[in-house]
Amino acid sequence: MKKFIAFAALGLFIFSTPAITEAVELQSNETQIEVGGALISKGEAKSFLSADAHAKSGYELAITHALTDKLLVRYNLGSFRSEDKEMLGMVSYSKTKLNDFNFIYKASDNFDIIAGYENNKFTFGQAVEPATKASFHFGFDIHKNLNDKTLLYAAYIKGRDSSLSNIGIKYDFTKNNMLSLSYAKRKINDVDLNINNFNIHTKADYTLSGLLLMYGMKI
């Protein structure tokens, strides 16, 4: 019975979409706002059991500001809701907020260094206790202009119990407006999984992946 309950809880937990990090081209004191969401999203969980799930709804927001020509600060917020799941006669769901705060240093024309902090919060409709996973992380992104409007980019970030990798393409259809399409994968390990009513207390590893479309505008 405990294994069945934990399996259902894993299915609730893993619906999210990974927040993205992309190359942003800004001059000093410029700001860019991006909004969007997942075209496809999937999660996988592993504990003493395994499960998978898909997102039902969600959005992503990113704000980047250039402190200087070489130093940027960026905030990412992802908020997502899972599919409804039935567990012991209860229909429940989970919500996740993925928060990333990063400093980005432009080391060269094609290479950026990233350092920041993430705080991932998981809450549930019923049965499972809320959980939080936070850590500092470091990484980089590389990017290359294909022409004056199109840019390819890839990034990798690693924290204590988490990692994020993504690859994508950005298209500037005007000077101040852009579209970005990327595939991202985020891993979050050793997350608490507590179901107090059934005395289940364990940890799980999660892999979140998705295809994301973002619209950005300089202000």
C-alpha cells in the first residue's frame, strides 16, 4: 500500500517545465522582458519507484537588466500546474514555482559566465506535504550569430543537487522584439517526499524537460 501511495505522489510531483537561460544581447541600462510557456513538457521521477507526468498549464517570465555592457542580472520565474491525479479516491494536483536569480558576465563575444541562486517550491492539492529545494549554482552559455537577426545558443548550469541544460535559437524580428525556441532539461535531486498520513518520508530525484517558446521585448 505504501508503495502504491508513493507512486501516485511521484506522479503528482513531476509535472513542471524547466526555466531557461539564454544569451541576451543588451547594452548598459537596457532591460528585456520575456514571457512564454511550454509547447511540450514532461517530468520523470525516481525514488524506490518511478513515475512520469505532463504539465496541464503554466507560464514563464524572465526579466534581464544590463548593469554595464558586460554584467547583466536576470530573474526567471516559472509557474506550472500538473495534470489531475487520482490517489485513493482523491483527485489532486501539484503546483511548482521555479525561481532563478543570476548574474551573467560577458567574458567574450560568444561566451558568458553565469552565477546565481535557485529556489524551487512544490505545493500540492491534497495528500503530499509541500517541499522546497534551493541552492547556489554556476555555469556558462555559448552563442553564435548566424546573421544579423538569428542567434544560436546553448547553456549549462550546475548546483549542489540540480542542473540545467538547454539549447535554442533566437530570432529578432525587430530591433526591440524577439522570439526564442529552446529545448531544456532540468534535474533536481534529493527532494523531500513526505506523506504524513501514511508515514511515508523519503527523497526523490526529478528530471523535467520541455520545448519552450518565449517572446521578448526591450524596454
